Amino acid sequence: MEQIVLKSEDVERTAVRDEPATETAEAPVLVAVDLSEQAKAVLLWASDYAQRVGAPLQVLHVIHDPAESPGTYRSENGDALEPMADVAQRRVAAVLEELRQARPDVEPLQTAQPVCIEGLPAATILHMAEQHGARQIVLGGRDRKGLGRMLLGSTSQTVVRRAHIPVTIVKA
């Protein structure tokens, strides 16, 4: 297995491969976004990259209500019974629409349809990448330090370790 890490100020690109990849124009760039402010930077980087390589963009949000931030999917209208999936879909669509208005020249961004799936983030991202034949995975990275990093790990670290295609971590 070969692992290459290239760092710049905004992007840490890590490629992990067990075997040569075969990329076609139909193979999408899978971008996994959460509901943080960083999601916009991740989506913009992924959509610009997809446009450069002539690939479609697949936007994925994994619905996961983590213990460290309860209420992530609380409805804006106060409806305590609104399903998390509905809240997530609406929020991801709103971010995507805002970026579409700001960047009408980026075709993959204009045609991307968000998919929201409940599950464990790393496993779901890897499953979707395999299921859709993705050529690349793009996701955000958070700087966790010390004991929290060792005990909790992170979605991006797990995806990088287990992916069989290139992974780009965007730090914003």
C-alpha cells in the first residue's frame, strides 16, 4: 500500500491505494459534508476539482447525532418531532443553493444532488464511495489534539486509512 501526503495551507491531500485506479468521466467525486461552517469550503474545493477533471459531484451528508454535540438536527421551526433526515436534507440543500448562487460557473456544483443517509460517518462514506464508483473522496478535517484524538479517532483519519481511492482533507 502506498500513502502520499501533500500539505498546503488549506488542503492536506492524502492518497491511499492498494491497486491502480481506473478513472472514467462518469466516476464521481464524492464530497462528504457535515453541517459546520467548514462545509462550504469543502464543497467549493470539491466542486472546483470535479470541474477541472470533468467529473460529476456527489454530495453526501451522514446523519449522525453525536454525543459531543446533541441537538445538531434540532428543527429551526421548533418542531421537536421533525425527523432528523428532513432537517439535514433542508440544511444541506440550503448550503448547496447558497453556493450555487455564488458560483454559477461551476457545472458540477449546479447539477449535484445532495444525499442524506443515517449511519456511522466513516463507514457510510466508504460504502457510498464504493457503491457509486467514486474516483475521489473529499471531506473536511478538524484538528483534534492529544488524548481526545487517540481515544476518539476521527472520521477523516478512518476514511484515509480504509479508502482504496484518493482522499482529500480540506481544512478551512
